[in-house]
Amino acid sequence: MPAFLLVRVGDVVLVEPPEQDWWVGQVIHREGGARDNGNSFFQIACVDTGVIRTVNPNSVTGVVKPSSSRACSAA
């Protein structure tokens, strides 16, 4: 299963855009598709610079740290 399908707001994720350096950021917004609730894009704040970027879901390769709400509900 692709990593971006599991991403939720508040997660800290690894972003690896094509032909660019990887970076880590926190998801601040996610947008679903019109027909289903799959992720169609994210707004992610870079943890190093604070810059907010709009990211294609295919560039998100992993969840580094789940949001606290998901971590608490899983326990």
C-alpha cells in the first residue's frame, strides 16, 4: 500500500520529490478527491524552515511520526 494513503493531518512525513532533495515536514492540510476520500494533495510545513509547500501525494514516501491523536487512539 502506498505510504500517502495512510497520511493524516498532524503526521510528520518524509517527502522525496522527483529530482530534488528529500525533506521532513508536518502535514497541516490534506485534500481528498471528489469521488472518494483518497489523498489528492497535501500542504506540508517543512520542519527545518517552516515553509509551507503544496505536495503531490506520490512524493510522500513515509510517515516518520503519526499525529498524537492517531497514536492515542491506537493504544
